[in-house]
Amino acid sequence: MIQLCPNGPHRPGSHPALPVTADAVVADVRASLAAGAAQVHVHPKDADGADSLHPRDVDPLVEAIRAACPGIPVGVTTGLWATGSAGARSELVAAWRSRPDYASVNWHEDGAEELADLLLDLGIGVEAGLWFADAARRFAGYPRAASCTRVLVEATDQDVAEAVREAEEMLAVLTPVGPPVLLHGEGANTWPVLDMALARGLDTRIGLEDTFLLPDGRRATDNAELVTVAVARADGDPRSPARA
């Protein structure tokens, strides 16, 4: 499964094709699904283009994607940077009326387990975001780990060798009978870690949240181009840009 991550915490203008408004996100999701993506993880934005968890920003975006792409699982961020406090975050999440299919929870952030409990109790799936081995070990001890939708193993170090090492360490902590694993990188390590996920038969993701560049260093035109290249690599297409 290749998941689309179309915008992330990037601000408007950081890439010419970065989708910020609901209409732009919907257009990108449609094009990326046609290119081979299967799900979407999106960052709702406020009027200034900053990440938002407020229902006035989350609900219309979820509704718009579902109306345009029925049946496609829709996920959103719950990054603590969008609210500043775990308590405020939980209050906003509890106020969502158009609930996404799942939401990512960064396990190194304050209040991660409490937020995961809230999401599960609301009937919203949990993607457990693991950035560090310590977070992976904490998640392995979470009593409701088996009820989560998936685990996101997120390689964040910009040294590729170190990113791969950290990903290996996190994967080693996870139980084979736990939730499905989605492995992805970001920035300089995006394509090497995507190739690592493909080689292991794991789910992965791609989009302007993680990288603006194609494997050969050229700037991607848009999300659909990134998805097209990722799908080609998954299929072993020799016409895809050379592996990083």
C-alpha cells in the first residue's frame, strides 16, 4: 500500500504545487489515486496555512475528500505543534464531527497514549508514529497496541545510513503479530527508506510532506508525479529514475 501525504506541516509557497486549501487537496488526492496511491494522510490548514486540528478546519477537509473520493481511507495529523498542549489537542479532537478514518499519533509527544485512547474510543483508527527506538519500545507496551490501525516507522535522520539503522532498530522492537507497519523517510532519506520498505514488503508513503525531489534530484512537479515514481519502483519498472 502506498499512502499519499500531500502537504505535511509545510507552509504555503514552500513548493509551487503544495496543496493547502480543501479544493487543492482534493484535486491532488484525485490525481494521486489515479497514479496508484491507495490512502491519504493530510494536514488540515487554517486560514493562514498553518497546521490546524480545529473542527472548522478538519471537518470540511475530511468531508470534501470523502465526497470526491468515496471509499478512500482518510487520515489526519494530530501533531502537537498544531496546538501547543496535549489538553488542548484532546479537546479539539473530541469536537471533530466529520471524523477521519484514522489519525496519526506521534508516540514521543506528551499525552500520546491518552490521545490514542480517545481516538479509539471515538471510533477513529490510530496510526502510531514512531520516530525513535525509545518511542517504539513505549508503544510496544501500550495496552491497546493491537487495536491500532497501523504503525508508522518514521526515519527522520538526514544521514541516510543512520536513518536506515534507526529504522532497523525500531522495526526490531515491533512484534510480528502487531498492527501493519508503514515505513517511510523524509528529506534526504525519503527514497532510500522507501526502497527499504518495498524490499521488505512493507507499506510506505510518498508526497510533498516528505520530499520535494525525485530520486534523481530533480524537483517533482506535484504529488501525482511522486506517486507515479513510487509506484514504478514498487513494480520494479526500469524506466523509473535510478534508485538512490
